[in-house]
Amino acid sequence: MCGIAGFISKNKVAPVGEREELLDRMCKTIVHRGPDEQGTIVRDRAALGMRRLSIIDLKSGQQPIFDCSGNLAIVFNGEIYNFRELKNDLEQKGHRFKTNSDTETIVHAYEEYGADCVQHLRGMFAFAIYDFEQESLFLARDRVGKKPLFYSLTDRGNFVFGSEIKVLIEHGEISREIDFSALDSYLTFGYVPEDFCMFKGVRKLAPGEILLFKKDEITTRKYWDFDYSGASEIKTEGEYIEILRQKIREAVELRLISDVPLGAFLSGGVDSSSVVGIMSQVSDTPVKTFSIGFN
């Protein structure tokens, strides 16, 4: 688990040192998400930071990461399961990589495909890419919203984002005032709608959604949603069992990509037992499991 934070200033009135200190404080609010290291950049209007839990490319995967020209900078929380295949495709198109990280693969995919880069990503992610030439910020969240991302445009015209609300609060321009429309939804439906938040002026980027902040304007759109149209061919119980078995196996294998030892929580239920069972079949080493008990 990592965490990202940042802001785009309305102008560059504040000295770089002050903005660096502010970004550092914002990042420190999510140190629990990334205990291994912190990376930041403050340049022009942009301030990008992240807290990292190192999993892939431990030595050269530090963030922010740039494209070859130094124009695009990315901070990323998550994991891209198909990054090796995507990296090979991009190398064939002429892209040159400096690291073996999935983070760098995203920034090159954005350079190649623009906002449609998300269509090529398979994984869990929340990331921010800043284009220094265009002075634009691009945010994206994975299809089912496994990784969180919050944002706000303050009254002073500064755009703030982060993996947790406390990042935005630390910026200093976000009100702690309750959003009563969100509260009303919670009391009515038992949950807060996906793009709302309990704090007034703060929004969640919805699952399967992208955002562009350019020329002081916010544009969002869905790039993916569940497709309920068209009934699939009805199969036998045995066929469905085999399909489910293959899907779970594929999902487990994809998530075993790591440069550090992996483990699994084992509750004794059917789901965790199935995952650990498949891990033991496809792993070259014994699977370490962890169980939690309460007195």
C-alpha cells in the first residue's frame, strides 16, 4: 500500500521552499501507507509527492518518475499486473525505459495513448500525471475503485489531491465543514455516493473514472463501467465451476508478481483457503500464511 499527494497552484506566488514544506507535511500524513521512502517534486505550478511501500523494482522504482523528455511526471499508488507485456509493446513503438517498474510503464503509456492509457492497464491503481508543457494534471482510478483518490478545487483556485482526506485537510485551504447532501445520502441509503464525501468541497474520483485539470477547469468522465447488456449463454453447473476455477487461478497468478516475499491472510473460510491453495500450486516456495485471532 502506497499513498500519493499533491497540489497545483493557481500561480507561483509562494516560494518553492514553502511549497516543498507544505508538500512534505501532506506526505507525512500518510506515512503509514508507505513506510519505505518518500519522493517529491515542486516545479512550476505543480507539487507532487508520494509515500512508497516497495514491492517492484526496489532500487530504481523511486517516485516521482518522468518520461524520457522530463515533461511528464507521475506519482502512483497500486500495482499494474500486465506491465511487462505493456512495456514490451511500448518498447516496440520506440519508448526507452530507465527502470523495471510498473510506474514508468504508466507514464510511457500516457505519452503514447493519452487519456486512453487506462484502457491498456490491468491492475489496481490511483495515479496523477502532470504535463509541464500543457500545464495539465491527469488523474485516474482503477475500474472497481480498489485504490482511493480524493480531490478538491479550493476557493483560491488551487487544486489539491491525495490518497486520503487528511492529505487535503493538511493543505490548509480545505474546510472541515460537513457536506449535508452527503450526510443526507448516508442517512437515507446507508452509504455516501461514490463521488461525494462527508467534507464540503471534497470529492472522490469514482471507480473507473478519469479527471483532467487544465486551465483551472475540471473535466471528468467514465472510461469503464459494468456491462449488463446481453445475456450470456447458459452453461452447465460443471462448466461454471471450471470457469470460476480458471478465473481465480488467473487472478492469483497475476498478483504474485513481486520483488519481495509474499504472504496471505488465512481465515479458514472458503475464499482465503481457495486463494492460498492456488498460491501453493503455482508458487516456487512455500506460502507463508497469517491468521488473526481475538480474545
